[in-house]
Amino acid sequence: MNSLFFGYRKGLRDNWKTAFPNAQSGNDAADSLQSTLVWLDISAFENQDAAPWVASFLGQGRKVIVLTSSPNDEQAYRMMSIGASGYCHALAVASQLLEVADVVSKDGLWVGPGVLQRIIGVANKVASLRSNQPAINHALSVLTAKELEVAADVAMGLNNKEIAEKRFMSERTVKSHLTAIF
């Protein structure tokens, strides 16, 4: 898994170096041509729109993970809507960055529970419009029993750690179920 980081003015943050000792920092979209995972730190963008940057890295098998020092659900939803595969805190610990990379490299998505709830809500509305039936029935019919339990816990507002404790599973298993639910 080849990781390339963009956006941090000093090159690589310490937590990135710890997680990915061979990672490099890039300066423009051309630098990303040989990378599998492109990590884009938008913390310093201030009022600039990060969407063109995300779009410039997509394609050719690359996946974009957006990092920020001030994460919020609205921005996460916007970044995921334009094609980002992940969204997390720029100062996340190395072990979490490795989990994000693992999930995204396996074609999964990495987002917080608020964004997940919003995506599920939009999917239910679309399914309802297409079938003229309550969307929840169709959407839930394709999930396994464990996925249904995890989805219900997310709908109640529980975070991954709380779900893991309640269901006697690891947080990684919860994230795996959430990826399958997507």
C-alpha cells in the first residue's frame, strides 16, 4: 500500500511518519500518479474549497482520504459525495491511520457515525422513491442479522466503541459491518 500525503506545509506530520514510515509528501496531482492512497490534509485550506483537490486525485485506481484538524459531519459528507473514500482527523493516532488505510484499500469507506446515519437516511429516501414502498424494509432485507444490529445501534447514536462493547465484538469488526452496510 503506497501512501502519499498532501497539504501539510512541513511535509509529514509525526503521526503519519509513525504509521507509514515509507510515506512521502507531494506537491501537485502529478505526484500522486504512482500512489494507491492519497491522503489530503485540508486543515490549512481555510475557506478554500477542497473539492477540486479531491477530484484531481481521483481515478487510475487511487483512493483519496481527506484529513482535517477540525472534522465535521457536513464537510465529511461533502467530501464523500465527490468521491473521497475516507475522512478522519489529521492528528489520528498511527493505529487508527493504519485501520483507515486497511479499510479504504479493501474498497471500504471510512466515515464517522453521523455521516453514516446521513448516508443511510438518503439511501432510504431514494429507495422509497424508487419503489413507492417504505425504504427501510427493502434496505434492511439485504443485511445480515449482525449488520442489522449494528445499523440499529448506529441509528440510536452509538459510536463504534459503544457498539463493540454492547455487541461483544472488536471495533474493527464493527467497522467491517459498517463497510458491508454501505
